[in-house]
Amino acid sequence: MKHSSRYYFRIFIILIAGAAIFSSCVPQKKIKYLQVKEEAQMRENFTNERKVEYKIQPGDNLYIKVVSIDEKTSALFNTADTRSSYAMNSDAGIYLNSYTVNENGYVDFPLIGSVKVRNLTVEQVKDELQKTLNEYIKESVVIVKMVNFYVTMLGEVKRPGEYKIYQDELNIFEAISLAGDLTDFANRDQVKLIRQTKEGSKIIDIDLTDRDILASDYYFMMPNDILYFEPLKGKQFTFANFPYGIIFSAISTTLLLINYFK
């Protein structure tokens, strides 16, 4: 009888230890992106027309360059010193030679004067400048880029920080890859996107485990976006990788203690 109770006690201790460790592991469902949650999501193609486009606001910086056959004439419109590699290749150089949108929504462009750019997209600014420059220079091309396009990633990412973007479009997964992907403890179905609007800051909840994110208006990043990745509940009690060593050590220690007291 005494031997039987010791045996059951030993089994009980092992089961308790195993249950505690297994319940502390991060389930795969919490880690996978783009899961199929409904039958309607079984499709492979997702259309995203990107209906929301960023509108230029006061305080933004625009890099504007005029290119034409007549270099002397086009040089009158370009403030940057094209002979300086620093001015053309460094972030600081591009910023210093960019045009800042004033509080009234205008930029002061050489020879042309003040040009209203507020609430226009980058493409619309380009079209407006091109239309005006055609009166001064024939066969010219205007290049317009956003200088202050950056996104910030905080929370459960491997490399949190602010990242400058050097392309016209950036989706949320490309942004995450810049930070080295999320940690295993990131709550992928409750991501906070903080976006600047005319009225102020707006917080949007995003579910990266849902395939519908591919067709969402928030799939593409905008200048000054902030992504915050919350930790999973009970992170301090959770293991990212299965702790085989801890399991065997705990079982071995328990058995040794039982045998010792026996």
C-alpha cells in the first residue's frame, strides 16, 4: 500500500510538471501570419487598390529636382550642388536641400514663387510643378520625392526603432522585415497602428493572422506611421522554444528527491 501511494505520488508530480511546461509554450496559432479563418478566405488573390493616399501637410519636406537638356537653365531651379556627392547621397544632404512646406501649405520654388502643395499627393505636386515649368523650360522633367517618409516600430520586434523609407510604397510586412520580424511573444492579432490625420493621431487595430489584411486600407504604410506590437498575455510565464533540458532536469530532480526521502 505504501509502495502504491509513492508510485501515484511520483506520477502526479510528473504530470503536474509536464502540464505546467506544456501550458507555458507559445501555440503555433499565435505565431502564424495570414491564416484562413473563414471559407471565404480560401481564395489566393486579394485586390488592394490602395484608396488612401498620403496628402502633403505643413512641416513635410519635399525633394524637388528639375532635369532638362539645358543644364544651365535647369540649374536655376535646383538648389542642390550637383557636384557634391554629400549633397546627393547622404540623408542630411538631401534633407538640407529639400523644400519645407510652411504652415500655410506652400513651398517657395526658385523663379516660380510660392506653390501650394497642402492636401496634394506627391504625384499631384509633380503634375502642378510640371505644368508651371513647361512655360519656362521645354522638354523638362520634374522629380518629386518625400524626404521625411519613415515608420517607427515598437514593442515585440527584434530591432525596434525608426526606419527611413526609400521607396514609393511599403506594405506592413515589408516594414516588419526591416525590424528583423516580430518576436515569438508578439501578439499578432492585436497590432496597434498609430496614424497621423488632419484631426490628430488615430489608433487602428490590425490582425496580422487574418488574410483579409491583404485587402485592407491599412496594408500600406504612410509617412510617420507607428506600429506597436503588444506582448502576449503571460509573457513572463511563456517559453518561445520547448525547454527539453528543463523538463528532464525537473523530472530527474523530482525522482532523486523521492528516492532520497524513501
